[in-house]
Amino acid sequence: MDSPPTALSSFSASLIHNKIVIFCLPAHSSHLLQPLDVVVIQAYNHYHAEAVEAVTRRGCGNFDKAEFLDTIDSIRQQTFKSSTIYSAFQATGLIPYNPDIVVSKLREVDTSAPQQSPLSTESPTGIPMTTASPKSMSDELLHLTTLQ
């Protein structure tokens, strides 16, 4: 980070003051671990689709910026409720801490993926891979959970 130490410490102080906890998530795992991706966006999409349907039923053939701005406050209020936020963290196993939720999803993906030799230089699609490819995310997360 190129920020001077004072800027960083002021940022840290702001986080502490506002009781904000930073979660560092492993790369390429947000579809499993990011509460916003797992629950909140689905709820937002649901309420947005309902709003579009309601506007269409009233005879509007085009859901444009004006209709969007007219409905966004209602969509936000329906989506960003405390219960939705809490269920998002619970569904990802972050709070309360439950790594089995994500590990079970990784195991499902692992068993459905085609197996290949670790020394293989080709992907299942026949596209060449680099020989120094990083460990798979599922192996890394499984390893982390077995350490506890």
C-alpha cells in the first residue's frame, strides 16, 4: 500500500470505531464465502424482477431509468433487511463460524469434477495448462479446515 502510515492508522481507527471487521477471503471463493454474493444479490434480483413485473402489468412496456428510480427505494428496503444480512452470514458459515457449510459445497464440486493426473499438462478440455499451476482452491480450504 502506498499510503503514508498516518492514513493507514486513521483508516484502521475508523474501522475500530465503527466496529467494522475485515474478512480476508481466499481468491476465487466469493461465490461460496461472500455474503453479498450468496444471499443478498439473490434477494435483490427477486425484488427487482417483481418490480419490473408490476410496472409491466400496469401497462408500461419499457422499464427504463425513470421506472428504475421510482422503484429502487422499495427494492432496497425489501432487500437490505437485518434478517437478510444475518442469513447471508449464516449461509456462508462466517457467523456463526461453521466451515462445514463451505467444505461440503467444495466436496460436491470435487466429486463432480473430472479427475486427471496431477502431472497432466492438459485440461479436460484439451487446452494446455502451465505446469506450475496453483493449488486448487478446494484443496487449500479443505487443508485449512483440517488444521483446526
